[in-house]
Amino acid sequence: MISLAGGLPAADSFPVDALRAACDAALRDQPQAALQYGPSEGIAPLRGWIAAQLRAQGIAADPDEVLITSGSQQGLDLVGRVLLDPGCTVLVERPTYLGALQAFAPYGPRFADLAGDAEGPLPPAAGTAARLVYLQPNFSNPTGRTMSEVRRTQWAAALRDSDVALVEDDPYGELWFDAPPPRPLSGRVPGQAIRLGTFSKILAPGLRLGYVHAPREVIAKLVLARQAADLQTPSLTQRLVLQVLDSGILDTQLPRIRALYRAQRDAMLAALARHMPSGVRWDAPDGGMFLWLRLPEDADATALLPQALERRVAYVPGDAFHACKPAPRNTLRLSYATATPQQIDTAIARLGELFATLPSAETAHEPAVPAA
Amino acid sequence: MISLAGGLPAADSFPVDALRAACDAALRDQPQAALQYGPSEGIAPLRGWIAAQLRAQGIAADPDEVLITSGSQQGLDLVGRVLLDPGCTVLVERPTYLGALQAFAPYGPRFADLAGDAEGPLPPAAGTAARLVYLQPNFSNPTGRTMSEVRRTQWAAALRDSDVALVEDDPYGELWFDAPPPRPLSGRVPGQAIRLGTFSKILAPGLRLGYVHAPREVIAKLVLARQAADLQTPSLTQRLVLQVLDSGILDTQLPRIRALYRAQRDAMLAALARHMPSGVRWDAPDGGMFLWLRLPEDADATALLPQALERRVAYVPGDAFHACKPAPRNTLRLSYATATPQQIDTAIARLGELFATLPSAETAHEPAVPAA
């Protein structure tokens, strides 16, 4: 089975030796700090490191405005706890990140889809009443798309004229291939934005380490919710990540993983061009892990999945990523994160064969080439 | 400042060298497993280890009935998410664990106090409608008391005749001094019990590792809630704890920390007998970290705290541990977990001096003896 389904980071992207050395140093040099309870907000030097990194991205951030979380998913849950009430409106992209829908749903909001185009989702009409808008402007999950500079400017203006809080979720922003994405949206609406980040995609997800940046009064509420939920992120993983960041690991780690994912994206784009029948469409992502495929209108990606699995290829049908039903049935998410270029070519060839059997599909752009 | 306030484990109870070796081995031998995403239920061998330990305590437990959590506090939160609705009734001891009240409160239950005596809380009258009862039968926080065997038998019979779910929280059960506490209550009402445990008190709290044991259908709901909340407990800390448990560390660690806390409890009991005026009362705990002090009826432990802090001693006033108001004002929680025997004697002598100034206090049992 070749999985193009995962949102997992590539296992060979993990800086195992550096993490092992950092972990050992944390337990050797500061065992009590690594093993005792710590503050619910997270340890001060790690909050400081994150604030400095945010400032470098154009976000006026103070360490007091940073909460360390056990991954971005916990940030989403805490935001839901603190900001949402039953019946309030949450604006989301169409499609949007499934994990955010799952995190917010227990708090009973009404989801409303945003219209969008190739530059990204469009701001809602002036006067739209909503509690918050949830966006992944960079290399989004599931579409891989990035919001343009122009669209960010439009969003910032629209948000400033509204009472809608922005939740900017940016798990993939560092995984750019040719150039960094435009400046974060949250830095353009200070006081109105909550930004979520994670080390899952640039170090390792099993560490479960992320953060929320928000105005102080929001952080205070999130910390109270955090104390009731699980007290704190493990002291050990915080110390370990601080140690590895202080060692300057990102200077080598980020170029390495950008090159890794870029090569895999290139392999997927080449394979798609080679193997897909012409009724199938996609955009080229500029970073991240995902690519969004649109089959002919009358195709059903969920119904096709068993046949893909028979061909030993896994993908994720697109309908689950839609907050508002009915969802289109002809979309699917591909990930180039965990498969090698060779595996990607093989898997896309098999999917191309499958999709060529669709009544509405035309013949492939080029004849399928057997995997070498 | 000498803190008798903390619920913290003694820092010198942490098996630092063993944890460091186990962490290094986990990252050396199975780096992908330690760094990649893992199952929301927790890793299978750790669930198996916990199930085996529960069976040794007389609880029929299967690995499938175990959910790994990021500490007991998360177990409480997930139980609240899954079992509670606004207005439902939760029965609690009086006083009870503050962290449980904080975990359950966001889900809107009504708390009702249980009556109790020296053997522990009394089961409610037959026919009492409640969603769940929350109990810490062993060396409870805040009182240090343990439910007797007879009272456990009464509870098991009462629970079997009711629809009330038992939530048995047992963070301190391994910290017994002379003999293990009676068999867990949860093992006596299979199918009706949710048991919470943690490695915070026997290994280190900064690892944030605990578990829930519950019937399969409850575990399934808890896992769904977990996925929305924060996906999973860090793979690294799970692997690390598994490694250190498999090394047999508890065979040396448990006797070591029992002796440590026992010596500190003995020091506190001796100091109380030596320094407290006769209007002050307490029971001798048989394990755990806490001792509950009752001042004369008209004393106010909250009002006295600033004077205690001026004398450089910290304690926790008892009123916060009461779900139903008005709470008695004359109680306070002392912890012997983190102070040395010498510090404990000094701190209790200072508190004895302070409480001797109360109008209703009588003179000390014995003349105060200066610390050696």
C-alpha cells in the first residue's frame, strides 16, 4: 500500500540525533525543571523564543501573549472552549481543516462557508455577524493553497471593520519551497487575532508541542481553561524542544525538510501530468504537504476509494473537509509528505488508470509510463 | 518560606538517572515510534502494562479498556466531556479534590456533598438520582483519609443497586506506609466504574502521564473526545515511561518513595503533637501527601494565611475544597511531600505559635521544644 492519505510529516524529516542529544542534556542539566510540574502557560524561555520568532515574521508579540500547547489541536480546542457558545457563527473556508471542525463542534457553533477563488477565501460582506473566522492562509490542509498578498490586505481591512476574531492556523508556513508566503494575516490585525503554530511539522509530531499567540486577556482565559483540561504541556518535552531550538537546529533542519518536500511535490506534479486523464484538475502547491484533486463533476471520490485501495493506493476523499453539506463528491486530498518520489509516481499511475475508467474522463495527457 | 501547601511530589523522589537512560534508549532504539504520531488511545504495550497492574489489584482489566492520558487531570476533563450535561448531579466528598471540581465545572453539573465519618464518605440513600460519584478512596486530597474495607463493601452494594457511575481517582494509592489500602472500589463494581491513575506521584509529574480504565463503550467515547481535544499523549513520553517500567524500576522506586514520605509524615505528626495548641485536631494519614487540620470552630484559616506567610510558612485554606457553600472556615490542608523533616518541624512550630494566639485555642499539648 502506498499512502497518499497521510497528513504525517515524513519520518526521515525528524532530526533524531539532535533531539536525542537535547533530551539527554535537558535531563542531565536541569532534571528538576524537566520532571517537576511547571507553569500552565509553558516555560518562560520557550515562550520567549516563540515571541521572538513571531516578531521576525512581522507580528508584534510579547512572551506574555504566548501559551504553550500540546500541539495545535489543543490550541483549537482551548479556543473553542473560551470563545464559542452554542449557536454562535464560525466562518470557515470551503473546504477547511477537518481537525478544526472536530475541535470546535463540541461547543455547538454554527459553521458558515466562505466563498473563495484562486487567491483564497473572500472576506464576508460588511456587517456579517460571526464570533470568529478560522483560516489556514499558508499551504492549507486540505487544498495546499496560499492566500495572496492582495487577499490578505482585503481580509485585514474587513476584519478591522468588524467584531470578528481571526483564528490564523499556520502549521505549514515554514514548509515553503521557493519563497516564504506573504506576511501573516494575524500581524495585520493586532488585538483581534489568535495565531496557532506547532513544532509537529518542523521537528516531530510525537512531541506534541505547539503554541497560541493571542492578546493577553485571551491568553488569561485560555490558561484557566488549560488548568481544568490537563494542567500543562509536559515539562520534559518543553525543555527538550527549547534545548534543540537554542542549538540552532532550524538553520539546518528547515532547508533540509523544504528540499525533501519540494522533491516529493515535484514528483507528484510530474506524475500527475504524466498519468492523469484530462478531466482531472489540480493546482501546484507552493509549500506544505497537500494537493487537491478535482475529478470530473459526476465522479464520486468516496465511492472510488475501495477501488484505489484494491490498487494499493490510499487517499482522503474531499467531502469530510466541508463544514456545510451537501459537499462536492468529486474532490480528494493527496499528500506527498510520506511517500518517496518513486512511490509517488507508482501510486499516481495507478490512480490515473482508475480515474481513466470514469465515463466522463478523457484519455491521459500522455500515455502512462510503467514505473522504472 | 517553607511550603506545606504543595501537592507536588518531592523533587528528590524522581528517578532521574533511570528516566534519562530510558529516554535515551527510546530515542535510540525506536526513534520513529517515539517521534511520529501514535494512536489516540495510547501505545499498546503501555496499555497492556497498566491492565496487568490493575489485574494485580483485583480489577478485571483488558488493555482495550485503558486510555493513556496526559495526566489524571485530563482523565477528569474527558470524563466530564463525555458523561456530564448541564444540570446533572455529581456526588462528591466533603471536602473533595479541587482539581476535579475545576475539571467538571465547565460541563455545568450540580455538585452534591456526601455525608461521611471516620471510615469515609457514606453512600447516598437508595434511589438518589446522580450521574456519577467522584471519590478518592486512598489517602485523599485534601484530607489524607482512606475509606475502610467495610465502607467500600457498603459503597459497592449501593452502587450495584443504582445507575450512578463511579469515578475512582487514585493518584496516591501506591504511596502507602505500613500496608496497602483495601482493594480498589472500582474492581468491585465492574462495568460501572471509571478508574483514574497517574505516574505523576511515582515517577515524575512533568511527564504528564496518566490513564483511565473504563468499560469499552466509555473508552470509545473518551477516545473520540480525546481526538478533538489534543489527539494523543506525546509518543516520546509514552515510550520513555514504558521503557522505565519494563526495566523494573518500581521495585526499587516504590519502597524508596514510601520511605521518604513516611519519614516526612512522621516528622509532621511529631511536630504537630509537640507544637499545636490543644484546640487544633488532625488525623494521622496512612499514606499519600496530605494531612487535614481543624482549627477551633471560630477560627478562619483563610484570614490567618497572611500571618502564616509573614512567618514564612505556606498552607492551603480548606474552603476551596468544598463543592457546596458555605464551607467551614476553620480547616486547612498541610502537605508533607516537599519539605524535609527539619523544615517540617520548623514550619509546624511557627504555625503552632500562630494558632496559639487564637482566642479559643488552649495551650500546647507539651511545651514547644526549640528545633534541634
